Amino acid sequence: MKAQTNSSTQKPKVGLVLSGGGAKGFAHIGVLKVIDSLGVKVDYIAGTSMGAIIGSLYASGYSGKQLDSIFSSLDFDAVINDDLPRSAKTFYERDNTEKYGVILPFDRFKLKLPSALSRGQNIFNLLTKLTLHVSEIDDFAELPIPFFCVATNVENGKPVILDSGNLPLSITASGAFPTLFQPVTIGDDLLIDGGVVNNYPIDELKSKGMDLIIGVDVQDDLATRDEMVSALDVLSQINNFRTIADMKLKSKKTDIYIKPNIIGFTVVSFSQGREIIKNGKIAALKELGALKKLPKINRDTNSRSIDLIPADSIAINGISIKGNERYTRSYILGKLKLKGKETLSYADFNKGVNNLIATNNFDSFQYSFKESKGTDGYEFAANLRESRTTTFLKLGIHYDEVYKSAALVNLTTKRLFFNNDIVSLDIILGDNVRYNFEYLIDKGFYWSIGLCSRYNQFEKSINSELLLDEAQITQTGINKLDVKLRDQTNQFYLQTLFRKDFALSLGAEHKRLNIKSETITIDTETDEFLFENTDYFSVFGNLKLDTYDDKYYPSTGVYFSGYLHTYLFASSFNKDFEQFSIAKADLGYAFRLSQNMSLNFQTGGGFKFGDNATNALDFALGGYGNNFINNFIPFLGYDYISLTGNSYVKAHVKADYEIFNKNHITLEANWANIGNDIFESGEYFTLPDYRGYALGYGLETFLGPIQAKYSYSPEEGQSVWYFNIGFWF
């Protein structure tokens, strides 16, 4: 019995070291599944980068099979790119961001490049949720399996061993790949990916008293000259000189060295995760004989029996906020939608975090949950770092058949006069020079105050009915007019939010409208006829609901916009002016039929009431696009501004099939009735007079959608092509 006891107590301690390698680290999961199947007892885990992420979750109690399920279900594009749902942004934030392809910090008249492409916030959020069951553990040696990971101090290049503190924050720091994720601050250290200095911490693991080491290496070998085809390939090769040289020594120190086949995969091959996991399993099975000889888990006392189903809700008993200077505690909690002493779903908590991050007022948002003593709830502690950058240079490009080619240069400044204000100026250069100026004091659910001024111009052949009455058309015989339109609109408004997606706006407007044409000439000195040169003064109200998940390719959500505009005065050019009002509304509903297939139903209508002498602001249907000015309404199958009248109804349906990521095939149909007083005559409820159908292809890019649509109208008996490049502005 004594000999058996000594034998039992002298079983070798087994350490597991997992290297970094980005998506190639999925192979670790395949290895862990084999280790689990054999019941091998792992006494300590060390990891770097992706090895730290997977290793920490395994150390927290997840099995290899559970990790397979978790990682296979993730959308890594969304997680890595810090994609925020559209619903996290206010109306102003959406309007002010859905038109720029490039956003650069701008400080003291100098451009600054962002520290990374992503904050890593989504990764931190995910890891916090997955490790909630061990959130009370500060010493990682007390996890179900003791654990540590390695990061790099970016200021001095020294390795940092992370073995205590905030577990998800430590893992995030270890995986903060330079240029992809911004550095992570822990204490006084500014940390990046541990793979920069130690991608395989075997020596540090041995120092924990481990007798045998299982090592999984998913690092690349040196590339050949034929494989180095880009600057990034060359930089990767330079970095690999050191890590590969290190591995020649470290692999010899590894008792069971597992090298999965990762040829053909890269650090971002997340879409090939299933194959990488399989290759990890295959590599582990090659060492089956050695693995079988290792000590086994006592399954009767196995700590993996704990319930690892992620919580659907979380009870928050207390809230602590640190790091805020300009922004009040109430502002932060309002964005987070937290009150304290409440239970909320984890989905709602994540929405609140997204709301806060979407403001771009904070460079980092770190938080933790600690179990409240004597309760089932948690104490929530947040530490923020407010953004010091308040000015941004934003760029965009666009082409369509109305405004033609355009380059957008924007300067946006926050906190110019108040902590919650924002100023934005668009200068649009190209075939039609334009500008758009906006100033908003954002008070959220209170009344916000806004000012805006925009100038638009274009030259286009339009339906003469928009500017000429029937007698003039009969007299001249002109059905089409080549016009030059200039529109300057200035608004002052108040806006309040009933909820983030529901806004009410009330305001006053000045509009200067100038329309002239060379088609009709009276003054031989100018060879142009002036249809409009009027200043209009009006008041307006707008009620808007928008839960679409995407502006250009919505697959879920509801959209409603109701608009009432009353024109009170006009300058002397419009001698026949009398007061009139225009009311219009649009309603849309999008839903998914399958993973890649969605339908979007839309309907809309509008009418004028009061005086009917002024028709330059009537409705005009035709063309494809967004952000149209005045009462121009898109309508497929017809050229822009082809169908006119003081009232209209329209229905539209679009089927969108995403054939592969960000590539869309669309099939669309729209129907409309438009004319004068169709709601009084009852024509709005008759079969449609105008129909249009379109087949399109669209590609989502960082500059915006690139779209081509072939449309056909049975009434016209001819087709119209629409082309668009970039975000609409």
C-alpha cells in the first residue's frame, strides 16, 4: 500500500504549451479533443496569442468538444473587425458615418494613422462572457487547470507573464496582434501580442514544476522566394527568422511535440476552421502512443463537471465607473442602459456596450464582473479611457448618373464648444461641386439642437411637367427639358429620441432654389430661361423609425419615415406663391428567408395640399439611389425625374441573395401611380400606371457598394442601366 501511495503521489506533472498563430491556432482544438478522449490529466497550461485564448478557455473548464462548437459558430469577421450593429448608433451617427470609406485622426493640422484596425472590443466582450463562471478568480493558478499567458511590453520589447488579474483582459493583451488590434493597457504596461518575443513559452512552463511537456506548434516555416509576393509576406518572413530559430531549440525540449499541417493557411484563415481543427486532430493522433502513457484524470473528481452553458442573463447589484473626466456617470450609464440592482439579458448588456463604443468617445472600455457576496448577482466595475482625438479627416468617392463622379473630403470635430457637440463639413469635388455642413448638440433622449446647411447642383434632362403646365407643354411641344438645378437648404431643428431607433424632429427651413434651362430661350443675352430663383421659408416635422440592420442591403428590420413640410413664404420671384404643404411617408420591412436570402417590402406615398401654383417642389419619380434631395423619389425602370405630379403612391419589393460574402444578386420590382390630385380622384387605388423591374449585382467594399442594375419598364418598352460606385452622399 505504501509503494502504491508513493507511486500515486509521484506521477509526473504534465504541462501543455500552445503557440500563437492566428486562425492556424484552431488546430489546438483538434489536439485538445484527442487529449480529452484519452482522459489525459493536464496540470498546467501556457499559451501565447491564439494559444492563450484557446488555452485559457480549456483551463477554465471547457472541453475540446465545447471549444469546437463555440469557435465553429462565431462570425470572426464581425468579432475581429469590431463591427458594431447599426442599431448601436444614433440617427446622427449613422448619417455621419455611412458615407465615408476612410477615416483618419487629425490633430494640430497633422494626419495621424490609427494605432490599429480594431479596438479588440468584441473579442474582449466575448471572452468576458465565456469566462464569467470563473470571474471571481484573480490568481490564474486557481483555475480548474492553472494557466498563464505571455504578452509583449511594446515600450521596451520585454516579455510579460500574465498569471493574475482580469483573465479576459490578459488574454486579449496576449492576442493583440500589432496593427490589427490596438495595444492593451494593464497596470502600467502597454501590451501587444506575446508572439513578438515569445511565441512558445516552454521554459516558463517548465519552471512551474512540470515534468513532461506536450507542445502544439502552429507557427509557419520560412517561405520560399516564390511564396513571398507582397510586402506583408516579406515582413512576416523577417519576423519568422527569430521564432523559427527559437523553435529549433524549444522543440527539442518538448517531450511530445505536435506539429499540425498548417501549410496553405494564414493567420486569418478563419473560414477554414473546420479543416484546421481536423489537421490538429490528425497530428495529435500521430502521437497517440506517447499520449496514452500520460497520467489520467480521476473522473470522479473531474472539475470539468461544472455547468458551462453561457448565462443568458446577468444580475448586476452594484456599478463602479472609473476613468471618466468629460463624460458624466449618467451619460455612460445611459448609453449602457444600466441602472444598477437589475437583471438584464446578456444580449441587452452587449447592446449597451455597443451603444457606448459607437459614440467613438472612448479609446478603450474595460470591465469585469465579480460575484456579490451573499447574492447570486455581480458587481460591475468599468474602467474607461476617453479619446483625446476629437478631429477626423474622412474621405469617400462616388459615381452615379445624376451627380456623376465625386470625391468627398470631410472634416469632423467633436467637443468644439460643449462635451456633447459635433461639427461636420463635407466638401464634394467633381462634376458637381457640393457641400454639406452640420452642427449638433446631442442630448440623446432630451431635445437635441441641430443646424445644417447643404448645397446641391446637377444638370439633367427631366420631364417638362415638373416645371411647365399643360398649356405651356402644348404650346411649346417640349416634353423634356435640359435643366441646371441649384439648391441651397438651411435648417434649424430640434430632435428627441423616444428610443434609439425612433426620432421626432421639428424645425424651420430656408431653401434657395434656382432652376434654369437652355431648352427654352427668351433672353438672347444669356441663352437661358430662368424657371426658379426663389427663397422659400418653411417649417417641418419628421417622425422616423429605423431598425434596418444595413442601409444598402437590409436583411432584417423595419423602416418608417413620416414627413410634413409647410411652406409659409417665398421671395418675389414666385409672384403667384400662396401657402401649401407637402406630406409624405415611407414604410419598409425586411426579413430573412434563409441564411443568404432576404426580402424587403417597401411602400410610400405623398401629396400636396393648399395652393398648387408652385410645382418645382412636386414629386418626381425615376432612377435608383439614396439621399435624394427635395421630393425626388427613386423608381426603377425609368430615368431620373421622369414621372411627376403633386401626389403619388409606390410599392417596391426586393429579393436579395448573398451568393457569397458581401456579393449580392438582387431581383426587384416596383409599381406606382403619380399625377395631380390622385388621392381626390381615387386613382391612387387603381392598378398601377407605371411598372419597373430590375436585375442587379452588388459588391460591398470599404468605399461603399459597387452596383450595376439592368431595369425594364413595360410602359416605356425600353431598358435603363444604373451604375453606382461608393457610398451615397
